[in-house]
Amino acid sequence: MSGSLQSISQLDRVIHEPARLLLMALLSSIESADFLFLLKESELTKGNLSVQLSRLEEAGYVEVEKSFRGKIPHTEYSLTPKGKIAFDQYRKSLGSILE
């Protein structure tokens, strides 16, 4: 197997899924975002967005903070330090494959 093909197989599969990659990219550029912002920007369905965010949370890449704004529930998402490192590594690995 050539070096670039081997590198592809070593990419972080949690991040590599297109919807999760999109969410990681969105969250890497801002401090945090609520569910509605991510829903609008990603153009995913509510169910798919929820599943993908849960997978990122399970991997330790995304932190979820639930609160209330008055009586309305509010959920905020941000990358964890582990998530930031994983996304930076993913970007570097992908960049070296594409060179």
C-alpha cells in the first residue's frame, strides 16, 4: 500500500464522516453554537444533527451545555480541547495526503 493510501486509512473515522466533518469545521471557527445555529448552517435534519452531535460528544470531541433561557431549554455546543487537537490533526493528515 502506498504511503498516501495508508494515510487515508489512518484518518480519524469519527471526523471523516461528511456531516461530522462539517460540524467540526463549523465549531472550530467559533467559541460555541446552539442547536438552531448548527441546524441552519449545516442544513442537516434535526434527527441527523442530533445523532452526529451525539457521536462527537461520545468521542469526547464536543462538549454540550444545557441551560434555560427563561423557561425555554437552550443547548450550546463547543469543541473540547481533545476535539480541537483531533480536528487539527485530521486537517494536517488530510493536507499531507493531498500534497
